[in-house]
Amino acid sequence: MADESPDVKTVTLSTHAGIPAGTMLSTPEGMPNIVIKTKSPLVRMLTRIARVYVNALVGMLSVVLGNLAPGYLTPPDEFGQKFLLAAGLALAPAAITLLTNAAEVLAKLDNQA
């Protein structure tokens, strides 16, 4: 009995001349078909920024809450203050990602002209 492979979903940016969402591309027998899912550039950019921010937040929490420097053990009543410090420090990588993605979008818009 042949193995039934599930369809592979691929996400692409939506464009005016792009392949419509939900289009299924057939592949040779035994390989999964490809289903196209589209997302707007804004949604992709916001998703990237949020991902970078959350990753940076986890890293900053490790630094400010961890016992990385002797004498700086965090008491439980200071958690909120340390969390806000880490949240503020994590904004820089997210802002850099925003600027990088904005440059990519502008480059694509410039190439379409």
C-alpha cells in the first residue's frame, strides 16, 4: 500500500501578480503536493518583529533575573521591575528588525516601479 503524504503548505507574500492563495501545485507521484498560502507583507513584518522581540525578551530576562553577577540575585518582589527593564531592553532588537523589514519592503516597492 502506498504511503499517503500530506500536502506541504508554503507561505509566500501576497502580490498583485502572485499565485492565488489555496492554489495546489501537483508534484510527482510519491511526493507531497504544495499548497500556497499567502500573507500580506505587513503581517509578515509584524510577525518577524514580534518573534525577535519575544526572543530578545527571554534573553534579557535571563540576564537581569539570572545570577550572572555575584550579589545581584533577584528577590521575588523585584520581579516586576526587572521584567520591565528586560522588556525595555528587548525593544532595540525589535526596532532594528522593523527598520530592516521596512528597508526590504521599500526595496521591493522601488523594484516594481
